[in-house]
Amino acid sequence: MSEENIIEVNQKFYDAFNKNDIELMIGVWLKGSTSQCIHPGWDVLNGFEPIMISWQKIFLAAQDLEIKLSHLKVTTSEDLAWVTCQENLFSISSSGVQLSKVHSTNLFQKINVEWKMILHHASPVSGLPSVEKISEN
């Protein structure tokens, strides 16, 4: 196991998000009742099925959104790994490009030889504006 493996599986999660790809998202998560997801401002979602329903709803909204990560930190143990990072969410609207920043903690569990997400927790970054205007149209 290496940090590179964990960064790779973490990136698959964000690739699924950026591509609105539910099949890719399904492949990232542990299919069980212990998985949890906390979207900013949402209640805690427990279990694989409610989590996937939430992602389907998010993807159906089909926002012009792209997430770029910064401030990545990886911590590992024998069968658990977690990534903390800042999600920089770029959205395009009629008024221009806006940047929102949230802090995320992603927890992965090693199941046999595969790493699966068991927790995604995202919340606003304290002390920063929740939305910044990057450009105007």
C-alpha cells in the first residue's frame, strides 16, 4: 500500500463527481450499511443505497461544476486510509465563474485488495467566503 494508491482511489471519487458518472461513483463506495456521506448542509446519510440516491439527485441537477483539489493530506494504517483536502468547486452561471470552497474528509477501508470509500464528509471552510466570484460575464 502506498499514498499513491489512496490518492488514486480518492481521485476516482472526484472523477465520478466531475463527470456526473453514477457507475463510477458506485464502484468507489463500499456496498454496505456502514458507509456514511455528509454533503454540506445535508443530514447524515447512512448506507450505500441512500448515498447513491443522493449522488443520483446531485448528478441529475447537472450543474456546470468542476472540483479541483488542494491541500491534500493522506494518512494510512493497515486497512484504513483517509484523505483530507480542500474541494475548490468552480461553477459557471450567467453572472460568471464562481468558486466555492469546502473541506472534505474521505475515509477508505481495504476490503481484500481493494480500497473502498466508507465516509465522505464535506463542510464549508471556516474563515473563508463561501463563494467567490472569479470572473464576470
